[in-house]
Amino acid sequence: MNSDRYAFYRFHRLGEGATHTRARPTAVSRMIERPPAIALMGPTASGKTRLAIELAKALDGEVVSVDSALVYRGMDIGTAKPGLKEREGVPHHLIDILDPAESYSTGRFRDEALAAMQDIAGRGKLPILAGGTMLYFNALFYGLSALPSADPEIRRRIDEEAARIGWAGLHAQLAGIDPEAAARIHPNDPQRIQRALEVYRLTGVPLSVLCAETRSTPLPFDPIKLIVAPADREALHERIRQRFLAMIGRGFVDEVRALYERGDLHADLPSIRAVGYRQVWAYLEGEYDRDAMIDRGVIATRQFAKRQFTWLRREEEALRYVSEDEGLVEAALREITARLER
């Protein structure tokens, strides 16, 4: 699509040309009370980045990344982080804000995402949330439960237990304490297993119970939810394989090696636990050979996509699109414009 074909959508967004439609004053007053925002979700390798940029260009928007790995500097290839050229001048928020040695909580993400959205809306632009960290989307849409802060000593003990019995063993332990949380958390997701056990050890109350009891304020925006995904799982699996191989070809191993050789990072950090990075890191430590690393990286990414689909099924009100659809951008813009004009 060229810029001229975007003119219609820019003209009709947020009340431009209000004299041309009788319905506009109602729509505008509603937007002032609860500003609109786009929430673009989807599994990994589904084309969210490209679609978000096209929507931002058409609707005078700015992108707020909803991705727990894109926050880290120096992690570009393995996260499929859009470079400055790919962003085409569209401002992106919550990208490259942390060193890989740092942790980033869901609560901090929510605070910083809301601040970015309010800043964007305050300048008359449209916030476009885009990413695949569904836990972050959930926190934005429905608020956060009042949970205790992290306790370094308890986390250290949990890490020591993981070294002895493995994360699968700790997941089994979690299942005995909090079956509901264990059912939601994959046995290969150490960060969330650790948090669920930490909360229980700090409070004596299962994480699922605390989450059900208290929630912070829901999103103070009116989200238009979009989901983009390939037509079938096999197509997605092949896209994942091809993308991982392309990352390897572009120097992904060298990128992780640079992190590995810093000397201050380790495999239990959230940044290094990211899908793909975990497998390349293990390869550099000699746990398996290059072919096995690639196979494990592809499998881990497919498992990650499966977990994303589990979350996405809950979003019953979202508009759904097929990644391969040649008319994807125009179809999404028509729906978004119709929603904005209501």
C-alpha cells in the first residue's frame, strides 16, 4: 500500500473531518473519556511487526512493544527486533531499554506501557500495542494482582533446588501446591515456575488464589483487539523453522557468544532464558552440537507458539486475520476505522 491509500484512514481517525458525519461528536466524546488503542496480538513469526508498522503509518500511530525480550539491548537477531530501517520512521517504545543483566517484571512493564500510551494519546496519536508476550497483554487488559515483591534469597534457594532436581521436578512440586497455576505454566518455563513457588513460600497462599482475589485498575483505554496468525499450524511451524535458520545465517550464534563472553551473565537470567537464546547458550556451553541446537531452538519456538495460542483462544472479542492474506492491512484498517467511528 502507498501513502495515498492511507489518506482516508488518517483523515477519519480521531474526528478529523468531524463536519462530514453526524455520528462523529459521539465518537469523539467517547474517545476523550477512554482513548482508543490498538492491541495487535499473535503467535511468534506471524507478521505482527510488519502489520503494526503499516497500521501506525496509516493511522498516525506509535508502536508500544509488548515483548519481554525486545526490552534488552544487544539482543536483536534472536528476538527479530525491527531495526531503524524496518521501522520506517514509526516511533517504537519499550525496545532496548534494559541491559541483559537486568530483570523486567510484569508490573514494571504495565506501568511503563501505560505511561507510553498516555504520552502517545496526549499528543493526538494512536497507541498500537504489538507483541507476543501474552502475560503482558493480560496485565494491561485486566490489571495485576497484588503480589509480593521478589525475594532474592527465596529465588536463590529455588534456583539451587532446580539445579538438584530440575525445573520439571519443581513444576511437579508446584502441581501439588497450586494445581491451577501448574496447569497454566509449562514445565519448561522456569521463570514462571520460580515466581509461583516464590509467591507461595512468601505468603502461604497459592498464586492462583491471590490472582483471583485482587486486581489493579483495568486498562484506561478502549482497546481494539486484533489477532494475526497463519492459516494453519503446519504453515506456522514451517515459518518458525525458516525464520530460525535465517537468524542463524544472520549471525545469531555470534550475537549470543558476545553475551556469553561478557562474563557477568548466566543461563538463569530472564534474558538468557528467552526462546532461542537459551538453546544457543547451552550449545556454547557444550551441552550439544550445532545441529541439536538448531533442532531444539525450533522445537522450543514451536512450543512457545502453542502456549501463545492457548492465551489467544481466550480473546473471544478480538478481530482475527490470516497472516498470508494479501489484503490483510486494508481489511484491518477497515475494521479499525469502523470501530473508531462508533
